[in-house]
Amino acid sequence: MLVVISDLHLGDGSTASSIPANAFHLFANRLRETAYFASFRKDGTYKPIESLDLLLMGDILDPLHSTLWLDTAPGATGYTRPWTSFTSPLFSAKLAQTTQAIIDENKESLEVLRRFASGETITIPPANARGEPDHEARERVPLKVRIWYMVGNHDWYYHVRGAAFDDIRGNIITAMGLSNSPDIFPYDINEDHQLRDVLERYRVFCRHGDYFDRFNFNPKQGRDHSALGDVFTMEVLNRYPIAVQQQIGDKLPQGLIDSLRRLTNVRPALATPLWISGQLKRHAGSAALESELKKVWDGICEEFLQLPVVREQDKPFALDTVDAMQFAIKIAKGTSFGTINDLALWIRSKVSEGERSFAEHALEEPAFINKTAKYILYGHTHHHEVISLDSDGEPFEVHDQIYINTGTWHTYFDLATKDPKQQKFIPYQTLTYLAFYTDGEREGRQFETWSGTYA
């Protein structure tokens, strides 16, 4: 049995909220149950499965959503960011510090994974002589889970080679019980032959999905380099609550400043200005300070555009992502959050964020074209979907080809549909996992996808 999850975005607590540990305990119960039912075979007999592989398909730990990187200003001695040279000892030291902070913040959650790998969590009944589960047996069959880590655009740092990064990966392997080698966490499945062999056994091809997102992946530089999205996340989203605290913190209640750290938990993303206005109304009792909050936002956006790393990506005589961001920031500058709220609501009424799909890219994958893969898996978008790609006739279980997005594990604050201008948000947690079977497991079933929400 193969299980795949992605986009957990476990952080150090300095910015967005990670999904709580109870999600991992819930997942453990589901995995234990799934392993038991996978032991029922296509011929009707019960035979405990012998292996379970769990693939963490990118953006698992999230060093990018951390304010620890912001302890130095541009031009200062020791200035280090995700886009500065990773050959500098300062870079690996900062990554090691951030990684340890994430491990500490999510200790209970990661312990659930580690116990998977040690065989302490999943045990199933043995089979009796009649090929049935023996529920009366004194001993149960422990199932050790092999856990594999692939990287995405928020944890690409763990793909960088070098002794200092080997030590960081070794720390993660120990904390999570991974089966990876410490010399690299793969971005491409061909970078780890053991993992590739596991996936081929289930006819699965996967990549994180940031590969198709030019804001978060630079194809010319490759995955061992930062992208423009990293700079925006760090210098605008992460920095905004800090700048508010520094510039007008004495005028604001602490609850408002804390709420600004949850900007990346807001759903849909277009509702971010509504979240700011709503939190201001909730914690400050009025919108009187809105213009000052907006002034801080305009200031850090302008500073973001002037950063050398951003200017370097602004191509002369060509419309590019930097130009688009310049246009959006210039339009927003001097405009109140209220006006932006109205614009965001209008855009939301015309465009559904859930419609974004990478399914068309799956049609171009060599593994799809040469039919070596039945399942093409991407993550990154946080939008779980199952889309039929092709079928060449019967038997369907042999010839069907399907694209699946792995969704996310995330804490969200979702904008209420009734009168969105009231800026009301409902908190909940969401998680998705996929399961694939072979050799007649699960009574001959091929795959399952499960996506749930709880509060």
C-alpha cells in the first residue's frame, strides 16, 4: 500500500498557524484502519499487508514562513535570506536554526510520523488458518511504515547538497523517522532510485507541481534557487506584522497584531484585505486606524519592489511577473482597504479560485504519454481534484489514466458567503490523503482519495 500527502506547511509558529497535532492523530487512526482493510485480498482471503509506504510530496516543513530570517536588514553584515548564496555558512546556519524551531513547534505531530516508522502505531490482526483475521490472537502484526520526503517550493532548501545540509537533513530524518538518505531529499523522483521503484510498483508518477508555477519556480535556475514568490512571502507577508508592530504597535491591541500573522491562513487569498479590515474592526472596535495600517502595507510593498533580487528579475522591454506586481502595487497604493475589499469581492464573483488546475500539464508528462504511469500526481495548488485523462479500453483497471491533486493539510479562516462585506471568517482544518493498492490488496481496489474538513 502506498499513501501520499503533501502541502502540510508545518512552520515555527512565528507566522501562519500549522495544522494542529490532532490532525496527525486522526490520520493515524485512518491509516491503521486502511491498512487493516487493505489486508483483505481480491480472492476474499485475509493476508496482512507486508509493506506500507508514505510519501510526503513537498512543502512539508516550511522554513519560508518564518520570521527568523528577518533578523538582519538588507546591506547589514550577516544579511541572510532564502535568495542569498546557500554556499555561505550563514545560510546553512539560519536554515538549521529555522528547521529546529519547526521541529520543536511540531514535536507532537512529527512524533506521530516517527512512531509510524518504528512500527509502534499500526498493528493489525494476524490471519488464521482459514484466511480470516484472528481477532482473538494475543499478538498483532506490527507494520513499519517507510516514509519518504520530496521537496517543493517552500522546502526546496533540503534539496541542496553539502555537508552542512546533510546534517540538517539528518536532523529531520531522526525527528520524522524518514527512509531518505541524508545526502538529498529529491525534487524529481529519478533522484532517489528506491523511491522511484516504489512508485513504479503502483504505476504512480508525481512531482510537487511548483514546476509549472513561474512565480514560485525559476526554470532557468532550477530548484536549488529561490524564486520571486519566496521574496514576496518573506519581505511582504512575513514582514508586515513586524512592521506594524514597530511603526504603530503602541496604538494597536496585541490581538490585532497576532491576527496579521495569519494572513496566509486566509481563504480565499483574495479575501486578505477583508481579513485585515475585519480584524481591525474586531480588535480595535473601529476602522479609524485603517489608513495607518494601509500606509505600512504600501511602504513595505514599495521596498519589496526596490530590492535588488526583485529588480534583477525585471526584464527590460518585456512584460513579466515583476511588471505585473508593480502594476498591482501601484494601483493599490493610496487606495483604502475598503476600496480594495470591494474590488476583491467583485473579482471573486467573476473568478473561482478553485478552477485553477494543473491537469493539462499531466497530459504532457512522458510517463502519461508512454503509459508507464496510470496516476499522475501533483500538489502545490492546495486544490484537491481527480480528473480522468485517458482510457484505451478494457480492462479499465489496466488502461485508465488519471490526474490527482493531493490537496493540503491546512488551518484556514474561510470567508463567510453571507454578506462578505461584513468580513466574517470561519476557522477549520482540512486534510487530504491518497491511497494506492497492488497485488490484490483492498479486495482488488486500485486507489482511494479522501479529503476531509473538521473544526
